[in-house]
Amino acid sequence: MTNQTAPLYVKVDASKCCGYTTCSEVCPELYKLDEQGFAYVESDVVPPGLEAKAREGAFMCPEGAIYVGETPPPT
């Protein structure tokens, strides 16, 4: 048996992001901001150790623009 956990996936829906930056305030290691202040992620997999902060950052988004889940995000 392996001790690895399944990856946690993340996706920011750019069409819904309004630039409130709350996700980045909660988890700047994962949620980056572009020049206009809109959120993006550099990878669709949450780095180990950031799972709780990734979920909290998504929860804090007032527009619901962030998907965090155990299956790959819908395209």
C-alpha cells in the first residue's frame, strides 16, 4: 500500500473573476494576480501542504470563480 494522497485540483474561471483578491490574500503561494489584479494559478494541481489554504481561498471568492476538488476541473 502507498501512503500518497490523491492530488487536489484547482482552476480559476477567468470569466468570473472580478479581482477581489481575497483568494490571494488567503493563499498567495497558489493564487497569483496578473497586472490587472485578476487571479490565476500556475498549475492545476495544488502543491502538497497547501490543500486547506487552497480550499479556504476558493471559499472566500465572492464570485465563486475558483474550483478546488479531487477530480480534474471541468473544461
